[in-house]
Amino acid sequence: MNALDVLADAAQNLYPARMQMALSLGWHIVFACFGIAFPLITVVTEWRGHRRGDAELTALARTWARAMGVLFAAGAVSGTLLSFEMGILWPGLMDRFGEVFGFPFVLEGFAFFIEAIFVGVYLFGWDRLSPRAHMLSALPMVVSGMAGAFFVVAANAWMNNPTGFRLDDDGRVVDPEPWAAMFGPSTWPQVTHMLLAAYMVTGFAIASVYAVGMLKGRRDRRHRLGLLIPLTFAAVVTPVQIGVGDWLANVVADNQPAKLAAMEGQYETQAGAPLSLGGLYYDDRMHYALEIPNGLSLLIHHDPDGVVLGLEEVPADERPPVNVVHLAFDVMVGIGFALLLLVAVLAWVWWRHRRIPGSPWFLRAVAVSGVAAAVAMEAGWIVTEVGRQPWIVYGILRTEDAVSPAPGLYLGFYAVVVIYLLLTVLTVVVLRRLARSGDTPAPQEVDAPPPEATAGEVAVR
């Protein structure tokens, strides 16, 4: 096979490789959120149960621990597939830059095994360990889950802002510094954004399950607590996430101006750039968008007359697909502010009346908040990954130059689709069985009062 044939095969493989990676990452990231946030929510609930002598809280924590184990197992399968896909689909990336940014993947492997060990200890430690020892066994699980997220996101942050190496005159990597690569300019804002997103997705998702139950008439105390505890976690981090999003947008403006321009459909470099909401980008400008005058300049520079670089500064073949990035960014921000409004309603009613809002509309909003939070997170990853295109290593290595030229990538994509469909079905079936076995109310709860939770029922203050 000559060089032209290899290039042709690589070009043909680009689409299935991208689709397989997008599917794998998009599926796994949801389960990774539960692996990051669910352990802390569960152990805090258990701690409050033991501290208060509240058997209902302890039973709730035990039910959540079993669900956490199922979700961890599903996430472990998808995470393993992802680790193989990095080398199989993108050998041009790993061969050239593996020594620079591969170190976080090694550390993530250690974090995963520590988390897996202590997930097992925690799950099988009920009734076998003292309450104190059992809760202490959860701490390595909580820390390693967050550490694993840090290492993976740090590797992705490096792809957005590559540091920690030099290129010689022939384009070869010299003087690799893995530690410097792991702590580039995008690492901390991306990691913080991801960790907060994990608590939002997990908190809203768990609360949404109990909100659906309450809408069906299950007004017992377990459902009220099952809604209130995870919703409290999500409520605490949601306003913080808005501020972190502003921090990350400023980092993107400094280091990836083409991505920022695509996020807002900004073609011209101008002072006093507007903020575009909605709309479509074509003919080198936004159409049908609601524009906030000077909004983008104010957001990025905190100056209404600040200069924002436009897509005109970037060669046409190095611009990301604007409409995909712009609309995904709008979806993420729009859902984020909608969830902030939901949190504000909860905070207002709790502050005034010390109870959960009793309106069915509030419960309906909570019922859809879990899916909404997951969609917002997926949209954010679309902005991060598609906004970097056509680069797999920003400004250095194009995605089309890193893909594998090996035949049969379409078959691999179809196989991954089947695997994830089976995993999804099995996970849902097992979780539904757990829900049916764990939601039987105690006799005194059958005629429990309406959904308002009293101040004494708060598990997280």
C-alpha cells in the first residue's frame, strides 16, 4: 500500500472514527457523573441517618448505594472501551504525543482501581462494618472518583491548549514535560466545570426520579427526602457553575479565539461585539439571532467596548462548524439558567416556609430537570470538542491526520452501537427492579402528609 492509499483510507475513516468517539464519550460521560457525585450524596445521607438515628435516611442511603454500584459497573465498561479507542482510532495522536499527555491516563487507571476496590468494600460492608468504619470506607471512593475525573479532563484540556513540550525543526516532540502538560491554562476551569456538572446531573437526575413518584401520588417521607437531598446538592452548585462558566469562557477567549467566535457566530473582529442568542450562521454572519448590544465584549472583557476577535482572523479551513458550536452553546447556557430559576424557586419557598414547593408544576419541572441537566452537559462537551475542530491538538495536529488508516472502522462503530444499546437496556432493567424493591413504604408512611418536607427532614444543611 503506497502513501496515497494510506491517506485515502484515513480520510474515509474520519467519519466513523468521529462518530464512534462521540457516541462513546457522550454515553460514558453521563455514567461518569454518577461515579463522581453519587458516592458523596449517598454517604452524606448515611451519615445524617446515623447521626439522627433515622432509619428512613439510612435505608435511603442503602438503596442509593445499590443503584450506585449498578451505574459504576456500566460506567466501567464504557470507560474501558474509551481507553482502547484512543489508541485504535487515533494512532497519529498517541504515537506523536503519548509521552506528553499520556501520564494523566496512567494516573486515572490507579484512581479507577482504587475507586472500584472501595465501591466493593462500601457495597458489601453494610451490616459487616461498624457505621463509622463503613462511612470511612467511602472516603477513598469519593476522592478517587473526583481524582479520576481530574486526570481525564486534564488530558482533554491539554488537547485544547497543548503545553509541556517543544517541536524541533522536523515537527518531532522534544523535551516532554508531562507534569507541565497536565496543568495547562485550561485544566482548572475545565476540571471545575466538569465536577460541578457532575453534581448537577446527578443531583437533578436522582431528584427527578422521586418527583415522578410524587406526581403519581407517592407522598411518603422517603420520596420527600429522596427529592430534597439530591436537589439540595444540585441547588448549591448550580449558581457556582454559572460563575465557573464565565471563567472558562474567558480562558477560551484568551487561548482559543476561533472557538469563542464560533460559539457566538462572530465573523468580524470588532469592539463592542454583541451577544447572539439563537439564530443561524451563514453568509459570514448571524441571521435571526436576538442580539444584546455590546454583550460579548462585556462578558469577555468586562468592558462594553472590548475588542473580540472574529472568524475572519482564521483561515477558512481552520474554522470549526459554527452552527453546531453556537447552537450547542446556546442550549447549554439556556438550560443552565432554567435550572438556576428552578433552584431560585426552591430557595425562595424554603426560606419563606421551610418546605418544598407544593405546586405540581414545580414537581413537573424537577421531573424533567435530570434529563435537562444531562442535555446541557452533553451540549457543553459538543462545544468543547467540536469547537476545537479541525484540530485534535489545537493548532498543531489536525484530526484527519491522527485517524487510523486501518480498514473496518465502520464495523467497529456498529459494534459499539450494539454494545451501548445492550448496556443501556440492562442498566435500566436492573435499576427499575431496584426501585421496585426499595420503594415499598413502611406501614406508617402509607397515609403520609403532602409533599412538603418539614425543616426537621433536611438531610443536607
